[in-house]
Amino acid sequence: MAEIVVKCPTCGKAVAWLTSNEYRPFCSDRCKMLDFGEWALGNRVISSDPYYNNAERVKLDDDEGIS
């Protein structure tokens, strides 16, 4: 099987996708922690579907007496 190589999401360095690489998909602990910091600061987010917001749905269900 051919070795899979990906780019580190933080620095772009080529990284072999191996189970022995504890930092994958990152190239190092430093890049992993930099990425984690970006998420913690709110600089990276997973966008939600603007047409379906679960928090609003729960509120609407509560208002209608639906459990």
C-alpha cells in the first residue's frame, strides 16, 4: 500500500499519515497546540446551518408545550 502524505494544517509541511505519528494530521506538537489555541480563542469555528438551529428549535418546542 502506498504511503499517504498530507499537509500539516498549521504550517503546510508534508506529513506521512501513519498510526505511529501521534500528532497527525499535524507535523509536531507545536503545530497541534497552535491549532488548538486558534480553536480556543474562537478564531476557528464549525459553521452551523442557518436554517436549522437546535437551540431555537428547543425553545419553540417548549413554547408549544412539546417535549
